[in-house]
Amino acid sequence: MAEVGERVEAGTSKRHSGLRLLATVTLGPNQLRAHLEPILQLPEVEQITLVSDKPGPSMPKFRTVIPRPALVRLLGRAGAKLTTCLAVARKENPDWIVSYNLVPHTINARLVGLVLRRPVMCHIIGGPVEWQGGGWKSDNRVLGRLPRPIRMVEALLVRLIRGCDVIVVMGPQSQAALIERGVPPERVVIVPGGVDSQRFRRANGANPVYQLVTVGRLIPTKRTLDFVKAFARLMARRPDLKGAVLGDGPLEDAIRAEANRLGVDGAIEFLGFRHDIENVYAQSEIFVLTSRNEGLSLAMLEAMASGLTVVVSDVGEARVVVQDERSGYLFPVGDVDALVERLERLLDDAPLRARLGQAAEKEALRVAEYGRIAEAYRKILVEKKGPPAEGSVY
């Protein structure tokens, strides 16, 4: 359920028997499910209220509050979300404040936590790029505009992170980078986005529609043009090759134009944003990720759980689940030659695809199956033990 603002009486709060969380972020519905649904599955959790720019998906014990348009006009998006978070928090008296991404959401969460004296759990889902150099290489609408790395901004972001009670990262590289910058190790835990094994699972022998599929926002970080270039080279030898691009974004027209220039626009379907991504995976054989930055790609994990063979750029925490030539293939960012070589090998060898797809499925569920992620959150939120001793769910 989504609500546009709400009338809140000053000083009111509700008693509640279960845990209540106030979360703040703007993510797509698939990402919200992956990060919040495992928490919602905990019987001890009574409700999660999300303050966001747009409605979240329909889930039990979950609702969205959207700042009133008048408040956005007056204070801007970040200010309106902060004001709304404070109002909702005073009314609902949450046990935890939860944020995803640093600016503005973790700033807002820290402020709300300080006012209400509640613990804050922040999630750095984009990896170290969110804070290194001040976030100048990130996708953040503000920090990503910085022309160069700025140490002062980086120091402020690290200080912001250090002030959170629990810092959730996607893998060991992010964990090590924060500890090196002075964040207490006992506060940093690895908990990736969850994978719903009932939704994402191996197809029952259906004939594939797409040999190659890629998923992600059509923005510079995702380097989707590399996928199109590789596809064009492969199609020269395989005229019946079919591909799919899932996602939307500001580069869609440019990517379509390049596909047209290379003569593959009829062979690549641009499917836009899809709520039923699992159905597309069930019709596909090989998942391709060309990003220059990632934390731990949720789209990749879901493709692996669906039994697809994966060929992914060697960025972020990909090596946590993709062991080269064992559960998929890695290639250097931007190296289209290497991407083509690995895809050719897989397209020519069905038994190899099957073997790597089976290994990928096991790895994805080992790391990110909902039950495993829910148990990690139980230790933090319910048992209040903090991160596991080894600081990881792996």
C-alpha cells in the first residue's frame, strides 16, 4: 500500500509487539523485494514502512509513504523525504532505521536515528564506488557529477558510514575497504540481496527464445553498448542469434541507434522494464553483464539461480559467486574481444553451458537464497548479536 504523505500528530507513538522498521530509498520493485522481502519473512517483524519517491511492490507487512507534492516543491526531494521520515518515525516509533545508498538516504537515516535514538542500519549496495573519491564515479545524481575525486567529500562519507550501527555490504572487497578506512570490523556485515528460489529457478527444458540476455538500467555504468557490439560480431557467424535487453534509461535511444547501425536491431529485442523478469530468464540461455561498476549484481544472481550460464565483467564482488570456468566466465571490463571469445565458446558447446549453469544455480542459492538472508537479518535485528563473527553470510 502506498500513501502520499500522512497526517501525523506531534508526539504520538504506537505500542507494538513485533519489530517495526522505517526504511528510506528509491529502488525498483525487484530490488526492493530482494532486500526487504527476506526481512519481512521473519515472524518477529511486524511492519516495514518505506519512505520513497514512488510506490513499492505489494508485500505483506509492508507499506510505502510518498512525500506530499507540496512538500517536495518546498524542500526538494531529499528534504521532503527527511521531513516525512521524521513524521512517520515519531508516529510509528520504529525499532530500526534502515537506509540504502548514502546520499541522501543514509544522511536522512542518521538524522532520524539521532532524533529518536534508534539504531541505524545502512546498506552500501553499489560497492566502494559509492564513497571512494567522494562518489565521483557512482550513479548518484549529486556525487556522480563531481569532476574528479575529492578527498574531503570521501572523508565525510566515511564518517557518515562509521556512525551507523550496522553497515551492510555486498561482499568481502567492500568490507575490507571500509575496515581499512577505520570502520569498526564488528559493524560491517556481508548480506547480499536475496534471491527467491520459488520465483527464480531452472526452466523445465523449454526451448530458448533468446541465446543472450542482459539486464540493467540503460546508463553509462552498465556499458550496454558492449553487449550490442559483441552480439553483432557473433551474429556474423550465427544469423539466427537472438538477444534481449531488459531495462530502460536515458541511453536507450543511443543503444537502439547503435544496434540499427550494426544491423542487429531486428535480432535484439528491447523489452524495457519487466516485472516478470523470471519469465524472460526461463526463455534464455546465457546472461551477460558488461558493467564497469557493481556491488554484487542482483540481476546476475537471479539469472544464476534460474540456471543460466553467466558471462560477466570482473567487477565488484562478482568473484564471490562466479569462479572462472567453473560457475561462469569473467572478462575484463570493456574488453569486447574477450567477451566475444567466451560467448563463442559457450554457444558452440551445449554440455559446457549445462555444466556451468548447474554450478551457477548452486552458487547463487548458496550465497543469496531468501532463507539464508533472512537468518542473517535475524541475528542483527532480532537476536541483536550484530554481524556474525566472521562478518559474512557466506
